[in-house]
Amino acid sequence: MTRIRELVQKYAQFIRFCIAGGFAFSVNLTVLYILTDIFHIYYLISTVGAFLVAFSISFLLQKLWTFKDSSRDRLHIQLPLYLGMQVVSITLNASLMYVFVEYLYIWYLFAQAIIAPVLAIVIFFINRTYIFKKREVIESV
């Protein structure tokens, strides 16, 4: 039991990252369903709306909870970088899915099961290293 506790403590930030990402994904699906099936909004418009809601939640959870960054001074830099990373991620995900399914003949769900964790790890390190990197506080005398 102590070993499990040590592992959880060691990888706590990555675990929070995965939980926040999973929650944002579930929000995306829920909003997509509500907009499309309940409000009868065209599914492509619903997709954009769901993305915007999930993106906002994801950004806030990652910034405030995963990386414990409550500062506002870098928000104007972090938000566009995070959005750009998300756009690159979805583009890369779709491209890799296409290659895995169409050329490597891998079942699409298995392909996604391979791609998603790899992208999650890469995105985690990009977030930690660049977007939400802890900055040294310089105190003026």
C-alpha cells in the first residue's frame, strides 16, 4: 500500500492532468449531445460549441488544478498557446488515425487506444515545460 501511495505522489500532477482531460472530454460529449439531440442544433455547429465549452473547462482545470498556476499575468500568452496545442493535437490525432486505419489496417478503436495515451504524454510535457511552466518570482528591493 505504501508503494502505491508513493507512486500516486510521484505522478500526482500527471494523474490530475488525466482526470482533468477526461472530465473535459466528458463535458464535450455531454454538451454535444444536449445541443444536438435536445436543442436540435446542427451537429457541426454543436461540435464547435461543445469544443469551446470543453476547451474552456480544460484550460482552467489544467492551469489552476493540474499545474497550480493561479497567476493572471501570463494568461494572454498561455491561452493562445494552449489553443494552438489543442488544434495541433486534434490534427495530429486525426492524421495518425487515418494512417493507422487506412494504411496499417489497425482497427480504429485500437488505433485510438494507441494514439491517445502517446499524445496525452506529449501534451502533458508541453504544458508543464512551456505553457504552465513555473516562473521564478523576482523580488525588487
